[in-house]
Amino acid sequence: MDDFEIWVQLESSFIGGSHGGFLTLHLASRYKNLYHVATARNPVAHLVSLIDTSDIPDWCYTESGLADWCEWPLGHLPNDNELMRLSNQSPLNLDKTCINMTSIDNYFGEFLDDEDNEQEQNSKPLQDMRSGVIFLIDCTPTMLGLHGSFDLNSSNAVDSSSVKSGFDLSLLCCQTFQQNKALHSPFDMIGLVLMRTNESSVDMKNIMVLQPLGLADSTRILEIEKLRQLKPDELEKRYGTIPLGLADSTRILEIEKLRQLKPDELEKRYGTIRRAIAKMADMKQYGIELEVIPIKQQNTKFDYELFYDELLEDELMYPDLDKSSYHPDPTERLDELLSRINSHELRRSRLARLPFHLGSSKNLTLGVSVYCLVYPTRIPSPIWLSSSDNKTVRVHRDYYKIIDPYGSFDPVKDLLPSHDLVRGIKLDGRYICFDKDELTEAVRNIAPVGLHLLGFISQKFLKRYYYIRPAHFIYPDEKSIHGSRLWFTALLNRCLHRKLLAIAIYVQRKGQFPRLVALLPQAEQINDDDDDDGDSANRTQTIPPGFHIIFLPYADDFRDIEIPTNEIANESQVDIAKAMIRKLMVPFTPGQIENPTLQRFYSLLEALALNLPKFGAIKRRASEEITAFKECFNLNNENIFKKPRPTQSTCNQEAKCCLSEIECKEAVQSNSLHKYTIPVLRETIKSLGLKISASKKSDIIQKIMDHFSKN
């Protein structure tokens, strides 16, 4: 077969071994026009013994009527008549719901197209979607600032007075990039490598790996900050530089300065260039991309044609693409690397695909997709670490049955298994209890997965204070149920016209409790500013049409709060407060406003990790208004009373408190000694003139009870 390359030309082929080999023969007899070659390797021989314990689900040899032999002789293949008899006796002939083999490719193609869009929030761990970036910095004397000067005024994101050289600017880009990654992509890996240095790492000549590929943390950022504080002479002394140094170099990117060589030297280095290009092509096969960001010298143009054009271009994928398109604008790329991004990169994806039942009979069902357009990002939960080995502490909770009035129990005998635990609610003086199975099976499966329409009410009954959690958004899904878009649009238009909202039961996935929700219609909004020429193709949709799923509260969620009355501010105080608030207003839409709690949390976390408190931005923005606000309300003279920390003497005085003899006797009679702490009980024993060496609370209580029973 390899000689004739049959496998390349065949539309389909059947291959199977053992039980699969016997099924391959059966499949080949049924679909003769589908395949060109069928191969059965070591098909099952002892078919009679598989009547009762057959792992072939549809049929076996004896059930098909071929019981002429007790055993199937090894090496014997059934003839055409036997194969036809096997196929006719197969239960597959009776199944009328089988999908034709010719349409499987269409279903499979639709499945692959939809697979990327059906990622839920927790479908893939964040660690599996990590990426890696390596910063490779050229350490020539010009880059270190020993010779020449760089054009540092082209970047708008950095102060040119704070950058000393091109090497310092490169380190600043790497530092800012790591600070951004530590905030919004903490699982991405970053590395820092210096090339053309006298110092070398293991097995890499003239290449120094300062930071291997790893996660961004405060230690790495502080290392770069310390490196930036070194002078050019100190950097040259620590790492050294190689102006040319390409005689023995075969590493990629170590030939950047070939543009300085003469033509006869270029001929000698031609083999090195080809090896570098070949290695870069191999790296592209593994998904590794190369981006060159030149740091331009003053009055000097960076020439890509001498080497990098051949290294960056991809002739296989884009043969007609202009080479100049590979050259990014260095000013824009530097501004992107030097800009701080204090927000998470959140990808908006579909939460679920659900059926929308418009009636109890489920005769009319639509297909909808569920999204979450806006939701708050919460502060990460703390992780408890062990003080001994600094490992993550795992919490394990056990339940014990305590009958002793003093609170003592046996850790082994009184341990309650999880299936013995019940939960209940008190109604009319009695507890109605449910075990774990009843809760999971009965309560959670009250309604099937989907949206179940109950009715319609006016939108005026939906109050703003009904908000209890972020709303979801539904949009018609034509792929799941054909015709959903038409019926969904009709329902949306009628609700908008009559100003109605729908009441429904919402079950997002199996096992979740059903929620009572309100479906608030939303009309489509299109930006007409771009439609100056009357061309509808240029109009942009700003708000999509659909229904917002508003989660409705239960009666237990409402409560009466006593709001304390405060002194009303006068007009001057109100005017000063308004002036400060106007200064802090930002011209953004609500969906783009940053969460101040998160910003403060990450700012304090970064300042704590990097030891860099920064208050200049606050003073530049609203220093005068904040000062006037403090002076108006006398906040500068506010006395903050803090509770003093307890000293050793106060702790001893609190520990010396004890019960009197009368109080202790009353506690014994009412069986309430277990409510007191061990230090109080010990001091009580001392006041009664008793001696005890036990440290358990139950032994101390028993000693006190024995004392009063004798007296």
C-alpha cells in the first residue's frame, strides 16, 4: 500500500482488530459504497462463548443465525452470503434514526465551528492559556550609552530625563511589561536575556540569562529596578560588551550588527545567516514569533534589509506581502510596552446554550445563548499558608456528635459520616429535615434546564432595589433550534411596544436551584455618527437587542434598616463637596469605569511588594479641592482614638477573674459550668482551696461538681 500510495487516494478505509476486526467486517458488508479497503486484524474467533457476556453491543455470531460451527476456524473469513446474512440479522437494520454516513461530515464541521464559542467561564483553567515572552536586549557599547546617543523623545509614555540609555529604556519596557502581567495575566511567563556580553551562561557563548522564563513577581521587578540604577561603566564592567564578536557565533539574533560589516565579511558570514534563518523557520513551526523593536540612534536609520527582512518574512504564507509591513513603528510599540494597564483582560464568551420554553406543553421552544455583559471583578480571596513550611493550608471539616453536657467527645466514636447529616427548616414548631440525596435529586431538579415562561407584567413593577446580583443577557441562537431568531424578534418587539417584561423560571445548568427571573427587553441602538453619507453598511451597533435576565429577590431578602440621622450639611459644605466631586468625574461610560476598590487593592499590593508608594498623581489631580474639603470639615484636627494594646499586667488581671462560691454553686445546679473558660474555672478552683493538675476542661468541671456534692 505504501508503494502505490493508496491511503492518500481513498475516501474512507475501515481498520479494526480483535472485536473491532469482527465489527469491521460487519460494517464493510453494510456500507460497500463508502470504502475502498477494509482491514480486519485478528478478528474474534470464539463467538459462541460470547452469547451471554458479549462486549459487542449490537449482535454476536450465534444471534445472527450462523450456528453451523461450534467455533470459527482461525484464518477463515466469511463469504459474501454469510456477510449478507450477518448484516440482515443485525439490529441496526431496525433502527430508523441512524444518521446517514454522508451527512456526518456536515454535523462534524458544525460541531468544530461552534466549539470555540462554547467556552464557559470555568471550562479551562487560566494556567492552561498562558503565554511566554522573552526580552532579548543587545548589549553593545552604543546601547549601554558608552558611545553615541539615542532618540528617546519619540516615546510619549516615558520621561526622557529619567532614561539614561537605550539599554535603560529596554529594561524599563521589560519592567513595565512585568508589572502589567502581574496584574491582569499572572500566569504568563516572562524571561530576560542579554546578548553579546563577555559573561556567558551555561552552553551559550556571549549570552547572559538574567531571568529565566518564569512568572512575574516582585523579586524580578526589583532586580530590574536595581539593574537600572547602575551606570554605563558599571554595566560594562559587570557584563562586558562585544562590538562585533560574530566569528564563532551561531545563535539566532546574535548577527544583528552584520549591517556594519564589509561585503567580503558578509560572504564569510553567509553560512551563519542561513543557519539563523533555518533555525527561525523551525521556531515558527512551534508557534514562536519574533518581533524586532529598534531603539533608534540620533540621525541614524535602522536598516532591516541587511538581515532582519529575511529573518522575519514568511514566504510560504505571505509570498506577495511587502517587506515593509514586517517593520512595526518603534514609537507605537514602545508606547504600548511602557503604558501601565491597571485592569484585567476579560474575554466575553457564551455562558450557556438553553431552550426557552414559551408554554407548559413545550410545543414552542426557542434556542437562546446566555451572556454576562457586565459583572464586578472581586478581590482575590486570600490563601492561607503554613508558618512551618510555607505550604498551602488545606481545610478539612469534620462533624462530631456531642452528647456530654460538658462538651467532651471521642474523636473516633463520635465522628459523623457525611450521609448521616441532615438539613431542615423549622415550621410550626417542628423541623422538616432533608438528607443529602433528597436535596440533590428532589430540590435541585424541580425544573429542567432552560427558561420556562410564566407570564407578563408591566415594566413599572420592576424596582431598582430588586437588584441582588449581576444580570445575564439572552440572544437568539439559530444553530440550536431553527427559527429561533424570528420568534425571538417577534416576542421582543411586542414586549417593547407594550412596555412589558416576562416572568420566567431560570435554570442555567443541571444541579442548580431554579431562580425566579424577570426578562427585561432591550432595543437595539446604532451609532448614527458614522452614517454621514447615508450608507447603512457603515453604521455600528452599540447596544444589541435582547432580554436582560434580572434575578428577582425572595421575601426573606427584604429587611427594615434603621438609618441613623446625622446633622444636615450647610450650603457652603455642599458646594465644596460638589466641587471636589466634579473634579473627580471622568468622561467614561459605566461599563468602562474602573472599580475603585480593586484599584486601591492592587495599588497597595504593588506598593507593598515593590516598596514604591506614589502619591504624586493624587496631589496633581485634586490637591487643592481635597485640602479645602478637609479644612471645611475640620478633618485635619480629627482625633483618632485607638484602643491600647493589652499589656501583660492587664492580661493577668483579666485571667485572675473567677466565680464566687455562690455563683459557682448556682452554675453547678444549672449545669452551666461549661460556658466559662478554662482560666476562669482554674481561678475558681484556687478560690475554693482545691488543687488540680488536669488541663482538660471536663476534668476541671468534674472536680468542682465533686466538691459541691460532698458539701
